[in-house]
Amino acid sequence: MGETMTVNAIIRKGEPSSEGYRLQATDVNAIPGRLAKKGTSGGRYFQVCGDVEEPIGVLGWEATSSPERPATPTTAYAADDIATVHTGAGFIFRGHLAANQTDVVDGDRLCPAANGTLKLQTAITVTFVAIAREDKTNSGSIQRMDMEWVA
């Protein structure tokens, strides 16, 4: 991408809309860069998005106020923390590719997978929410990578 970016940045390029949502319950997968869905408690609560669920956006880190922000962008939010959730098409973020996935290349369509991660869209009946912005080779573990939000 030709730009210098900080190691800890979740938002890599662009200016997404950002809103604060409270984590509904403790979830070890509420990690910045993962997908969030609307919580079931009503109001402005979120939960971690699951496989083929509808996300509301991407969990942020650097835009979250310091008392609520985890110590690092690889640390999960705690229950009742108010996290920044980024929305609006066209921004590039440091997301999480699900473990044991097919290789992806820059330009591939990605859809929600388990635990707030994303995976390669293999069926047109599943809505894609992001586009890969770098190549990643299959791995047995979750991998961080640049993605463009399109939802």
C-alpha cells in the first residue's frame, strides 16, 4: 500500500464512521479487528459476530478511549467495556483471517466466520463484507491481515 502505518493500528487507511458499543458479556474473542454484531440485550450492546451472522462493523482499538481500551490490540475487551465499532464502506483495517482457511489473494471476497474472524466467500448466497488487501497462505492459526470493509 506504500504508506507507513503503526504496528498497532486497526484502521490502516480511510476514515470510517465510529460508534461506541458496550460488550454484552465476557468473550475472549472480543479482540480489536474482529467483527461485531448487535447484542441481544437491546440498546447499544455488541457481541462477537459468528459464522454467517450479520456484522455491524469492526472492533476498533486506537479510537477507543483509554480507560476502556485493552492494553494491546491483541487483547480482548472486558465485559461492559465500551468499544469503538467502525462502519462505513471503503476503509482498510487489520482484520483476522480464520484458521485453516483456503489461501486468499488480494481482491478476494471475505465473509464472516466463527469468533469474529473472516473467511473466503465460497458461495454467492453468503454476503461478503470485506475484500482481502493482501495475500495470505493457509495456516493452522488465525492470521491478521489487511482487509477493506465494504458492508
